[in-house]
Amino acid sequence: MTREPLVRVRDLQVEFQLARGVVRAVDGVSFDVEPGEALGLVGESGSGKTVTLRALVGLLPRGAKLVGGTIEVDGVDVTAASDDTQRELRGTTVSMIFQEPMTALNPVMRVGDQIAEEPLVRLGMSRSAAKARALELMALVGIPDPKRRADAYPHELSGGLRQRIMIAIALSGDPKLVLCDEPTTALDVTIQDQILKLLRQLQRELDVSLVFVSHDLAVIAQTCRRLAVMYAGQVVETGPVAEVFREPRHPYTLGLLRAVPDFEIVRDKLASIPGAPPDLASPPPGCRFHPRCPFVQDDCIANAVPLIEVGDHRAARCLHHERVVEDVRREPVIAGG
Amino acid sequence: MAEALLRLDDLHVHYTLRGGLGRKVRGKQPEILRAVDGVDLELQRGETLGLVGESGCGKSTLGRAIVGLTDPTSGTVEYEGQALTAKRERAKRRRIQMVFQDPYSSLNPRMTVKQTLAELLKAHNMVPNNGIEARCKELLDLVGLGARALEAHPRQFSGGQRQRVSIARALALEPELLIADEPVSALDVSVQATVLNLLEELKEKLGLTVLLIAHNMAVVRHVADRVAVMYLGRIVEQAETDELFTNPRHPYTQGLLTAVPRLVPGRESQSTGVVGDPPSPIDLPTGCRFHPRCPIAQEPLCSSEDPVLGGNGHVAACHFAWTERPAEHVPEVLEEAT
């Protein structure tokens, strides 16, 4: 690791003011993203993964407040930056791909103009140069016949093409970092396959960093080298995807991996995690996963559990990670992995 | 072979989108969406049939036509050898029940679980009036919810618990055939497994026949005995589950299987998979419906002739389903990346 990380998040805390109290949706999240790296953030609904992602660009949902921690993107402290600086950052260094292209795109603007907006406004290109750039980007993301499609409105395009337009827009400012919020969840599996292949190829060719949020472990496995698993507002495990999936160190990661139906590994019965994630207005004491954990001991309940280093570039928020490993060795998660 | 519990014969469900007077005056044909376009299907008693396909292929419409929520345009739905129409008498309606995808919108938010269940039990005279409470408890017990849930409203439950309530509601009428339309796709992974396991348990315990409609191939592989793949209103392939997953014969099924992301990092399909988007069911391609996206289509055969579902036990609607293919078209399902 010779290069400076592009993103450095330290002890991030985000709170929501709700009628039933203060909910800390993100509680002490830290991670780095290296230049050119793809980092996956996995978790179930309510784990805080999307809020974390949005905090990176200063786009927190209404009612959410950043109450602690720092976020540095490309040397700029986002948490301390003025609105103007943040907007500047969003236009050029960082861009975002949303889950629902239909709601994220402007419905009354031709898609070609939407792609050209960034080069025109932010990069100061001439109208014709911006237009040419838009066509170039459309070709780059694999849109057939860009000239004709540039004049279309979003509703005239299929879901797959709309998502390609979103990607073209995200790339239009030559970003160093692209944030992906479940970019393929709304798509059919054959289209998802096309989009994931495209993202992988673009990331490699353009050397951009990706932060990829998904609930789908398999999607993360196919797009990212490294991942952070989130549970109840905290990172519970980090490490290289291949290693974490082969030998998870946190019981939650293990539970998730065993619960996912995969058609290479057919089990008699799918494993499941008992119970439900905690209400973050009153999280359980100690380890947040302890009420659902099969490995739970007395010391899990007594004190909060820190992220513990468990190997090269790996960490898990579990006091008994050795026992998790023993369990995995008895019954491997991924056959032949 | 024993007589099928349910038999669909050349079932069509068409929706007229624009057939107004204005169009007629101008002498234009009405625009028709062919959601289900000629489906033959049999369900044997006690089996789980998985129906897979992408959005818009007509799989949900097919489910709705079977339960009687949609009138078929033509063709028949036969249940135990007797024709069923969408309008059916209470006793017949009871025997086929449905679990919907979204447990948030398919339960009445103003009714407690007990009210929801009791209403059904009364309307169908399932138990004497003084036995309703006990039966409600029994139903909740069956789906793994405690009696405390009786007085709760849907909003007090998590997604997985709501789906359990939906299942209890479907089971209240002691159906023989359960149609589950994407029962877990709105749920988190860890909860999905519990609901799928529950469905399987109930099927064993109550001897149910299940039609599981899903887009997730892996879910179907785990639960179904037999799988039918649907594309643009037609069944394009059907086989025993293991057979279909290990020896898919239709290029669409092969494409679907290669497209599913794998849990093992680095095992990504290198093949191009299925290209492009599905055509509109309003303006269907001529010949084989899959030919514009098909990697092995041959002209002029595939664009002019509609292939029939052919085969023995394992059927596929492709002109080349049972012929050897050129090597480069065999989909590599697993490829260790360098």
C-alpha cells in the first residue's frame, strides 16, 4: 500500500431524530478505499450501509445528522467542507449510481443532454464538445446507436439502458470515486449480469475506485476485492472477499453465507439466522449480534466488542472468532473454495 | 401417471391496452398485450413446481389466472378434471389460495391478525363460531408465531413475520394448492431462509401442492421438484429440478443460469450471456420469441418458425434443443478466473 487512500472514513456516526427517540443508524464506522479499488459494503436492510454511502458525498437523507467522525475524500474533509465545496466534489471527484434509474433521472430531459450537463457546466466544455463527449460516454457504456438514443427520454428506454445512462452520467465528470447504491437490484438477472460486467470492465479500464453497496453477497463477490459487512450500524467484519467468504470470522457473516441459496451448493435445509435485527433506538448491550448468535458467551453481553484484528488485512467484531473458524472448518461454506 | 391436480390447457391471458373508439374509427387494430400466450401445464398432487422467468414474462399473470383473479382470454384451467372459471363458487375458491410478494401491502393495516383470520374462517364456515379463536391460534402456531400475535396489527411485525401471517391466512381455508408469488423476494436474506423452510415444512405436514413463482433461480433450485421456465408468455423449458439445472437445453435457460452471480469470488461467467432486453409482449417477434437475443439462432428458420415444446419428460421449445451444438455455444457455467 504505497498510495495514499482515496477515501478515509474514521469513526463515522450518523443519527436520526425519530418520534420514538434518537436512532444511531451508523455507529463508529471506519474504512479506507485505495485508488482503483472496489470495496463492497454488505448488509441487510437497516444495517446502515446506504446511510454510510450517502454520508461520503454529503447527501444524507432528511432527518439524518452527522454527529461524529471524519470523512476524507481525495484529501478534502467532507464533514467540515462548505456546501459549495461538497457540491464541487460531487460534480468531479465523486459520483453516484442509484438503485432506481427511473427516479434518479430527469424525466423531462433528453438523456443525451443529461449526460452532457456535467461536461458543459462543470468542465466548461463548449456545447458541441459536450455533446460529442456524451455520445462517446454512451458508446463506452455499451449503448447501441448512441446518436439516436441521445434524443430519447428516460421513459422510452428499458431498465437496462436507463441504468447504462446513469453510469454514463456518473462517469461524465471523470470521477476518481463512483458510489454504487444497489445498482442492479431493480434489474432482471440477465440485465444485472450485463451491468455488473460493464461496471467491472470500466473500473479496470478507467482505474476508478468503487464503493459498492448491496444486500446480495454474490453480487459483491463478483464485483469487489474487499468488503465490509455491516450489522446494526457497525462494521462487523472486513477483509478480502475471497478470504472472508471462504473462512468468515464473524457469526453474522457465517449466518448470511449459509442462508443464501446458491445453486452450486444445495443443502437439505437452508440455514437461517433466528430472530430479527435489533431496534437501533435501544440496541442490546455488548455485542449487537449476541441475541441471535449461536456462539454467544457471557463476555459477549458484558461489554461492547471492538473490531479485532484476525489476520492480514482482516478484522472481525467478535470475541470468539476462533470458534467461528472451527465451525467453518467442520462444515465449509463454499464447496471447493 | 396419476391424474394431474391442476391442468392448464392452451391458456391465454391478453390485455387490450388501446382498443378505444378512436383507434377503431381510424381503422387501426387494437393494441394487445399477450401476458400469457398459450401455456400448457400440469401440476401433480403433492409436488412443488417452480415457475421462473424475468419480469414481464407473464408468470404472475399465470398465477393470478389459476387462483381466479384474472379471467383467461381463452383456454382452460382444470382442477381435478373439472373446468374452473375465474368466477367460482366458494367451495372451489377455497381449494386454491395465494401468498403474495409484498407482505406490506397484502395485509389490511386496520385489522388485527385475529380479525383477518376470523373473517375468512367465518365466511367459509371453516369451524363453528366458538372454535374460531382456537383455530386462529392453531394457524399462528403452524407458521411459527405465538398466540400473542393475535391482537397485533401488521405494522407491528417485521417483513418476515408479516409473510408468516400471509401464509397463515392462505392456510386458514385449508387449501390443496398454494400459489406463492415471489414469497421471499421482498425479504432480507437471513429471513428468506426461514420463510422458505417454513413453506417446505408446511408442504410436508399438510400435503400441499405448491406453485412457486420466482425470479431467483437459486431459490427455486432449493425448493422445487420440477421447474418450468417462462419467456414472453410461453413455457420454453420444463424438467425435473436437478435435470434442468445440470442439463439445460433451451438457450434462454442456459443464459439465465450463467447470469446468476455466484457466491464464489472469481467464478464469473466469461460468456456474453443473454444479450439485449426482452422484446415487448405487445409486439412479439416472429418465429421463435427468443431468436433476437439467442446466441445460436439460425436464419431463416428461427425467425420464421415457432418451435414446439419437444422432448420426453424434459421438454424445451427450441429448434436445436436436442441437437449437438457447435462448441463455442456451450455455455461455460463455471470458469475459474485467473
